[in-house]
Amino acid sequence: MDVCVAALGAVAGLSQLLHAAPMSALLTSQRGVVALIESLQSVGVGAVDHVVAMAQLVYRIDCPIAEQALFGLLLLGFVTAARTGRFPPPCRLCKALARLGTRVGTSIEMADALEQIVRNATSLMRGRGAIVRLLDVPGDRLVAEAHCGLSANYMSKGDIIVARSPVDQQALSGAIVTSFDSRHDRRFQYPAELLDEGLGGMICAPVTIASQPRGVIRLYHSHCHTFGATERWLISVLADYAGIAIGNALKYGQLLAAMPRADELVLTGGPEDQ
């Protein structure tokens, strides 16, 4: 799922945008228009979950990136307008995602960006704590890179061995995995530590770069919890942000590695002069 930070940042002007341009000018995808119509027709019981499901569908089809990012905001805005007769002020969630996306998108420090992501995940999802783990070079372990709200004792339990963690196996295959009560879920490698830490519901999403799994992000609650469509969408966005942070760090590292060679070419006058 690609997220356009610029479009998310435009949420503050969403009402004016909708008033300034017809809906057909904003949405060029046929599937997008169909999904929007279905969402408008669904106003009533369960409307929000249906809207989120439609937004998630459009995020995963071949639409322009800016349209993908704007679509979820439009859906929620139009349904609220249908209910109240007016457009709502920018929502706290979208504004927070816009701020986080801007920081992540412009950062070259992976550690700082991932730290911001786990803090925002914990806050926005009202959880107990969050953690991002990345695959090591062999690809058989998940190593903690950033965490929030989890004790030092819990974090000292060690790395996740992928072969012993069905939860992470599922996530690394591309699925969003949830657990109503992680303390009594056999898919976890460290059930005793989860119990000692007092953790309950958990949601986990894959962190990918160029469609390749690089790690996972987990969000825990202190109590048992059933995760809805909005929470699934949100953890996916946060996982994408983590992928952006890793990608930025990799590109910066490649740039630094290329600089000595570039200096050498400048000093020698280029390969054609050698």
C-alpha cells in the first residue's frame, strides 16, 4: 500500500478542496468511483467499517498514488457529510498521520524515524506498546530496532526466530495478523514473557520494501482486544511508514558509499581520460 504524504498533509484543506472541484475531477479511477457510490449508499449501521473496507480496496488497486492517499479521506468525509449535512473539520487521526508522514519521509535517520512510528502507533491506537523488528541478513531472525511502552525485562528476552513464530511467519507472507489474547495464543514464541508483561490483544503487519518483506510491526494492548477494519488499515499505514524509513536509510547509505568513487572521477577528469 503506497501512501502519498503530500496528499495526507492536505487534509486540513479537504473541505475547501471538495467544494472547489467536482467529485469526478478528483477521482479518475472507475473502481474508485464505484467504491465511493457504494459507501455513500451504505450510510447507516456499520457504515464506517464499510467505508474503511472500500478505502482499503482502492489502496490496493492500480490507481495514481495521490488518488490512493486522498481516497480514504474522501470516503470518510463524504459519509460524515451525508450524516450531518456538512463537512467535518480535519480529524485528529489524519492530522497525526500527516505530521508523522512528513517527518518519516524527510528523515535519513532510520532509528529516529522508527522511534517516532512506534510512539505514534501506541498513541493513535491507544495501545500498551509497539515494536518494529527487522530481519537479520540471513533472514531467519527478527531483531528489535525500535519499541515503545514495553519493559526492559520483556525486551531482553531475545530475538524472534522466524521458524518458531507462526505469527511472524504469517505477517512476513503479507498478512495482517491479529490475536485476541496473545498470552494464550500458541502462535507466539515467548508466551511466558507475554504473560509476565501483562500483554493482551495484538496486531502485526509486514514491513516491506519493493514488495519484499523486511520485518514486522506489532501493537499490543494490555487487555484482550478485537481489532476492527480501521485498526487494520492504520497498522498497514504505519508499516508502510516503517518501510519508507528503511528505504530512505538504505538510499542514503548507498549515496555515501558512492561518494568516494564520484570524488575519484572528478579528480581524474572522468573515466574517458584514464
